[in-house]
Amino acid sequence: MSSKRRRELDTPEGRLRLQARLKGGVLPVPFLGRTWTSRGGAYWRRRVGAVVLFLLLLVLVGGMATGFTIGIVGDGHNAVRVILAVLYDLTAVLGVRTGLRKVAEAPLDDKGGGAGTHVPSGALAFVLAPFGVGLVLTILVAMCGRDFIGERRAREASQPA
């Protein structure tokens, strides 16, 4: 393989084009699969279903974050507790940053050896609740655009070079 060809595959767009070629010219999009090409009934069912799922997830994680924040603040008369609650809720900013990165990378997946997303349990749910709010909210907002997450990039990568 030539060095120019190898450099092309090292870019996200090059990896997208390679995946499209390997999948018969149509790159699957998260939640939608290959239905994005026709935008028929299956496309809209999957798209609406993904939005509803993320709305439910936002309510769940947002409720947890709100409950934990209220627990940290207590009666609100202790400045240290209020500062800790604000710092705790600021982890949502990290979630937004991660969500923006995931949206920008879609439809590429990171299953090929990259760092994956893991579901927290137990005490980690407390720590990651605001992070989850930021992440889910960012992805949810991105889902409501004209093109679904990764759809535009999949269309461009699926075009013959």
C-alpha cells in the first residue's frame, strides 16, 4: 500500500469511504442502519424511536442529577455544599463536549480498538449523572436536525469517488 493511500485511510473521511466500499457502497448510520437512503416509513419509525428513547434517557438521567444536586445542597445554608453542587453540575459541560465529539464522528464507530462507552453502575451513576445529562442532551439536539446524526457524512462517503 502506498504511503499516500495509507495517509488517506488515517483520516476520518478516508475511513468512512473505506467502510462504505466494504459495505456495498451504503454506509449504515447509527440507529437508522441503511434506511437513510430512502427516507421511507422504516427510516422515520427508527428516527422517531431514537428521539423518544433519548428523551426518556434524558428524563431518567436528568432526574438522577437533579436529585443528587438537591441532596448535595441540603438546606442551602452552607456555602461549601452549594459550591460542591455547582461543581458537580458543571460535569455536564464534559458531557456536552463528549456529545459534540460523538456527533461529529458519526457514523464512524469506535469498536475497532478505540475507547468505548461503558454503562456506569452503582456509585458511578452518582458521579456521571450530570455528565450523562450533557451527553444525552447534546445527542438529542443533534437528532432533531434536517439530517440525522451521521447521515450527511454517510451520504458523502457513499458517493463514488
